[in-house]
Amino acid sequence: MSNVTSGASARVTQRAGVWQAVLLLAGSCMPVLGSVLITPVLPQLSEHFAGFPGAEVLVPMIVAIPALMIAIFAPFAGQVVDRLGRKPLLIIAMFAYALVGTAPAWLEALPAILVSRVLVGVCEAAIMTVCTALIIDYFHEERRRDKYLGLQTVTTTLAATVFIIVGGALGVGGWHTPFWVYALSLVIVVPMIFSLWEPKPADSGEERVSAEKVRTPWRRIWVRLLVGLFAGFTFYVLIIEVSYLVVGTGIDAGNTAAIGAVAAVASLFTAFGGLTFARLGKIGAVRLLPYAFALQALGMIIVWIVPALAGVIIGAVIAGFGSGLLLPSLVVWVVAPSRFAERGRVTGWWTAAFFFGQFLTPILMGGLAAATGQLAVAVGVVGVAAAVMAVVLALVQRRVAVQEAADAV
């Protein structure tokens, strides 16, 4: 009897460490594959499927569809997480991800490839939702939680840079080859099976509540989700457009080294912003949000008013740092206050909002560029919008602080 009791006690007091964090951060990198890995082989894909009706629209959708599927299916993944558990969904999704992700490596028909990309997005929705929820479940102490949420931004940003390079290198062997990288999830899921566990409410000091009795806290999160949607848009503006901006300064489109160098520098500063978030935890995520949007705004406006290559580089660096600070701040603001029983669905809706903003980015930027007549001006317009968001959030925070001070009297 004593052995059973001690075993149960061990499970209740189970404590996550660096290894669990590494696995969850590695899992968080998987959704990045969907949007960046095959970008370097898009010209090859366009050439290969040139004779297929509507190929000029359908081939770019190979990259865009996973983000849209994440936006659509992440809320459903959140429901499953709260009802059936975190770990089972993560393990199933990681195995399925390897299967459907590598499918285009042997597929030849464009419709079949597009179907596989839909399934990739569904798997990514589950993986991203569960990994974020588990980071908060396992590391519920504020200092450790903020550290690993900041590192989530760092690792996914660096992974995006690495995956672009790997995709380009493997693309030399043909457009089929980069898709084999999706099998990487098999390397990660095996240790996940043995090293992760299903968290319990007691681990966070909460009482168990039936998932059927818990509803999504819309009154608390709907405004935050709208901010997250806008942030998904601003986050990806320069990631998507920086190469076109560099070419617009007179750099030859064939000079991929120069274009890649600017993109890589901006990406590194996004990672640096994520690292900085963990060190600024005492300020509080909510207070950091206006500063993060303001940095994005400053960078984009510099791109607008300084049309030379130097303006693009400086602006991308500043905006990238702001984006790195913004993402973990938003996750803490939206997801961290949620209770254990509702955390899966809140995380799912947050993921959906952010990735839907990502999906809308090329559509909205295309419209803005057409309306303004110049891409740099369109980026500047987004920068002005980000500045407005920064001011609004700062004013709301000030109003809340004044109200709290008045209530305390």
C-alpha cells in the first residue's frame, strides 16, 4: 500500500525540467515548417505545374493553406485538449504530421498535394495548441513560464531561418526532396512518449473541473483575440515582404545572398526580442505590449521614409525586435490567466487568431500595395496602424490603473 501511495504522490508532484522544455520547444518548431520550408522551391513547383489550370493561384496555396487550416482547426484542437487530454493529441498529431508532411515527396498530382497540405495544417493546429498549453501547464511559476514562452519565440524564429536554408539546399535535388524534412517529427515524438505526462489541475494548485461544465471565457478574451489577430498580421508583414523591399532598393533579384542576409538579420533580432522578454518579466506582459507594437511601428515607418537599403535593414531589425517581444507578451496576456480546464480551448482560439492574421498578410499587403502604388508605402501604412494600436493599449492600461487606484482608496 505504501508503494502505491508513494507512486501516486510522485505523479502529483512531478516537476518539469529542461528536457521537457526542449521537447515542447522542438515540437513548437514543427508548424514553422509549413510556411517556410518549401518557399525556396516554389519557382520549381510553378514551373512543374505550369500547365495545370489555375496553377498560378494553386501553387502558392501549397504554402498558404497550412496557416489557414491552423486558424480553422486550432479551436477544435483546443476543445479536444480540454476534454480528452494534452499528451494523447500531441503524440497522434506528431505521427500523423510525419505521414502527411512527407506525402508530396512521392505525390505527383497537384490536387493530391493540396489535400496533404490541408492535413498538415490540421496537424500543426494540434501541435501548436498542445505545446503552448503544456508549457504553461508544466511551468506555471511566472518566472519559468515567461522564460520558456520567450524561448518559444526564439526557437521558432531561428528554426524558420534554418528551415529556409535547408529547403533551399535540398531543393537542388528537385522540388520533391525538401518534403522529407517533415519526418523530423518522428525523431521528436519518440522521446515525447516517454518524457511527457498528462498534467493535472492539482499540479497548478487548481481543483478538478469537468471539461463539459467549462465554457470558453469569451468576455475575457474576445478583445485579446482581436489584438492577436492584428498582431499575427503585423508579425508577418516584413517576414513576407522583406525580399521584395530589398529588390525594390535596386538589388538584383538574383542576388539571393544579399536578400537572404537581410532576412536572416531581421530574424535574429526577432529571436533577440524573445530572449529579452524573459528578462523583462518583472515589468509584466501587459505593459510590454504597447512598447512591442511601437517598435514594430517605428521599424515599418523607417522602411517607408528611408527608401534605401539601409532603411530596409534598420527598419526590419527594429520591427523584428518588436515582434520578438510581442509574441510571448501576447501569449502570456491571452492564455496564462486561463484555468486548467479551459486552457486548451483558450490556447486554440489564440492560435487560430494569430495564424489567421498570418494567412491574411499576403492578401492585405497585396491590396495595400495596389492602393498605395508602392510596397514601402503599404508597409508604412501598417506601421501607422501598429502605432495606433500601441497608443490605444497604453491608454487602456492607464485607465485601468487609475480605476484600480480609485478602488483601492
